[in-house]
Amino acid sequence: MRTDNSFIRPSILDKLAECGHYRSEPDAGPAAERGTRIDVLFRSLIATSGMPMPDDADPEEWENAQWAVRRARELSDGSPIDATEDGCAVEVAGLLPRLITGTMDALCAGQLWSADLKSGQARSYEAQQALYAMGCMDRFFCDEWTVFILYCDLRSVHTYRYTYESAAEVVNNALSRWRGGEQPRVNDYCGWCANRLTCEARRESLGHWLAPTGLDADPGLVLANVASPKLVAFVNLYRAMESFDYEAREILKARRLAGEEIPGVKTIAKRGTRRVDAVHLIDPIQAGTVDLGEALLAIGQLTESKVRKLWPAVPDDLIFEAPGRVELHVSQPNKPTTKPKQLTKH
Ligand code: SF4
């Protein structure tokens, strides 16, 4: 049974629910830093409605924050929203020998909800938000709590609803995986785990997948110690496999839909996203029921080439360049040519 709980924060709970050995990296990566910047803009915008974009803000991050503020205000139905760090501080007693503390992104006590702003793809935040819900239900003496996840890149909102019992069950399940001391379980968060370079379970799983390829399947393999030519082979192998991933998935989907039982595979029917064609906003804008500025912000940025093509007279100083990045290109050996071979006449 483990006792060191010093690393346990709300944000690690969903990872612990997958693997009790998960540990966070000490330094936030670029994606987390971007999320923090959007978060700061979101808090500022909630506090100061109508605030202009700060000079050092990234326009895309600014739009993301503005979208999240608009959604939060819609969900508040006119009740005040608190996005201050002090107002959104949460603490929950009784789960560990110490308090578990955290900070939500927004709190609307009048409507009994809190919200967290998330960038990137959708993931499960059920355990983290369950902990926040417990703290809020304690604080506001209520039995039910709603949490909205504002996915600012995806422009979508996910809703969690908890009773005190359901929230406590989710959090305790995550903590019991850490307490239980069971073996590491490979999962979708492994790539972020501080143990990922040395974790034996992960290496075994790598070896398991590499074995049929004949590539080195040594479970003790540490990528940082592998010679460069072998790493190039690894990158090429991954790329080759990735390029067949879609096809393999489509075949599996067709087989499942045809009724084949495949262990570990299931199909989930998802509703299509409901959308509005931007052109249909013209009438509501002219009628004054949709604000033109808000509509333009929601539609987002356009590429320079598109703007130049549509409106050649747009002034140069409106064009800005998003930060570039350094990319690694690994050339593929023996790449099959797509051109048919020339036949030699005899
Ligand atoms: S890398 Fe290992 S310890 Fe980390 S989450 Fe994956 S299985 Fe668990």
C-alpha cells in the first residue's frame, strides 16, 4: 500500500484511474503552457468584459478564450461567474491524510455549476471534475453539481453531472488504483507519464507489438540509448504502420457491423455535429439578432492566400504570421515509386 501522496492533485486523478503508477512530468510541455495562456485570457475576460486583446496575446488563443467566455455566459443565464483564482479554489478533506486542493477555471454558484477550460482533444476529466464537484457541494451545501468542460479548440461543451455519492465513488476509484499497488497498466496517458522512458510495462507492450516485425523487441530498450540508424528505422516503421491504421480500422468496423465478435473492439454510434452554414447568418445579422462582430470572431481566421484571392485590396498590415516551428523530416528508404517503370524496347 502506497503512502506518498505528495504528488496527488486533481488533474492527476484521471490518469491514476488508468494506472496507479502514473506520475506527472515536472515541467509543463508546450501544449500545457498554451492551455495556461488561454486560461489566463479567459479569467481576465470574465473579470473585465470588453477588454481589448493584449499586445502579447496570440490571436488564435484570444479567440479561443473569447469563445469560452461566450459559452460560459450563455450557460450562466445571467448569474455572476467567478473566474478568480481565489474564488475558484477548491479543497476536499477526508480522501487523504491531507486536504486535496485545486483551482477550477470558473464558478457559477447561482446555477450550481463550475467549468474547466480545456484545449486540445476531448479526454475524460471525470475524476478531476468529480473532486471539484465534491468541493463545491461541500461549500454550497447542495447534493448535486454540474461541471461543463469548455473544449475551446473543438468549440464544444461536455457536461458532467454528479451527486455527492457518484462524485466520491469516481474519486475513490482513482485513488484506490494508486493505493492498491497493482502493476502498471499501459494506457493512453503513457506518453505524458514521467515514468514512460523506464516503465517496464510500456516497454513490454512495445516489445509485444514489435516482435512480429522482427525489429529489436528487447523490453529493456531505452530509446535514448539506441543508435541513430535504428531510431530512423523505428520512425519509418511507425510511419508505415500509421499509414495503414485507417484502413485496418475501416476493415475492423465493417466486420463488427457485419456482426463479427472481435475481442477488445466495439462500435459506438455517435450523432453528427449540428452545424450552421455561415452564409445563413446573413439574415439574422441584418435583422440584428446576431451581432456581426461576434459572428466574425466565431468564424475565426482566414489564410492570407484566401483573403488575397477574395479581397486583393486588404491592407498588408492586417496580415500576421503565426509562430513557425522546427520539424524533423526523416526520409524513407526504398520508397516505392508511383511512376510506372519505362519498358526498354529490344
Ligand atoms: S508509462 Fe507505465 S507507469 Fe506510466 S502510465 Fe504508462 S504504464 Fe503506467
